[in-house]
Amino acid sequence: MIWRIRKYIQHLFYLHYRKGHGIHSPYLFEFVNKVIFNGAELTVPPEIIRTHRELKKDRTQIPEVKLGAASHVNSTGERSAASFVRHSSVSEKYGALLYRISRWFEPEMIIELGSGLGISSLYLASGSPHVPLHSIEGNPHRASFAEKVVAGLKMEMLNIHQGEMDEELNKLIPHVRGRFVAFVDGNHRYEPTIAYVRKLMEVDGDEALIIMDDIYWSKEMFKAWNELNSWPESRVSIDLYQMGIILLRRDLAKANFKFKF
């Protein structure tokens, strides 16, 4: 906890380029000003917000399965949906960011590593409702719950895949083409995170945007984030503290940015 507080203070100290000021690339300026800081005033569909808030009150008990790094919040055998949504799912603020990214980028496919209870899946899918979204969840109980949430909103292009992350991702990778968005929130350990993103970066596509959640969650995640930024495929990285965004676009100059979001 002390490490995370120190990193947050450092993050605030090194902030630059508020709302895109000083960024010379028109593409990046638009992304920062209109998407991250919502200069385009994009609004999440009300049914998504309503579902998110209802799940914050849902007392359904969901069995925990030991996957990835252990939870900082709860290590017991069961956990309520409300507890998971409040402590482990994206907040409305960051969910809205996922929605704006999905809508602005106009991907041909969306991949999510770590469905949870389907909250982030809904935000991403609602931004591009006619695009296939494939979300992978290792915990079968969470996957089943997420499927019910998705079914309730009739999002036919949103697919929940239950299974081991590596195996399911390997099945999906051959089908990824063109422009895609990936949201990585499936394992909070260094080696698996690096392996997942490496597979995504090796996709032979036109352009991609990779979002990583909890980049300051632990020293392992912070190490993974910094290493990924150093790779040549990672043209631009944007550090929002809670999330990190990597832009894979060959015509962008190599750069790293930090913003207070």
C-alpha cells in the first residue's frame, strides 16, 4: 500500500500535457482531448449505467477460484457480486473511458482478457455494438454470471469464453484482423501479462490499441507496464495511473505521456 501511495505521488509530480496541450500529433491531440477528457461529450447509454449500479447492490454469492495474483480485497471462498463490482470491476468513470475508446477507435474486433462479471465488457461493447467482442474469463462462476448480465441487455455480438486464458487467447488470435482494441485485466502477474500482450502485439493488423488495467496494482504490474513501453511496437503509451493505454500505429513517433484523469 505504501508503495502504491508513493507511486501515485510520483505520478502527480511528473504530469504533463494537460488535455493535449503541447502534443503536436493531430491524431494524438484528438485522442487525448476528445476521448480521454471527453471533449466530444460522448455519453454512455443509460442502460449500461443502470445495470452497473444495480450490480453494486447484488448480493448473489459467487465462488472464488484461485487464478492469477490473489485479490487484495477478499481471499475467502465466496464473494458477493456487489463486493466484486465495487472493488474489482471498473468504476463508472473508467467504464465511460472504455466506452469512448471503443466508439472513437471504431475497431473491427474487441478482445478482453478478464471478463469479471461483465461490467467492462458492457462498456466496451456498447461503444461498438456491431463489432464482435470476445471476452475471456477463467473463473467459471464469474463467466456464468457475466453471460446472464450480457443476455439481459441482448448484446448479441458480445461473447464470453470460459477457460484458461492462454488456451482461449490462442484460439482467438488467428481470427484477429485489421483494427482491434484489447483490454487486458486477466492476470496481475508479470510473466503472464507480458506473454498476453506479446501475442496481441504480434497480430498482423493495421492498427491496434491495448488498454491495461491496474498498472500500479503491484510492483510486478508496474514492471510489466514499463517493459511493454520499451518495446518498439509500442509507439505511444499513456499513463492514467489506474489504466495504461498503448497505441500501436507505425506513423506515430515514440512517446510516453502521463495524465491526471
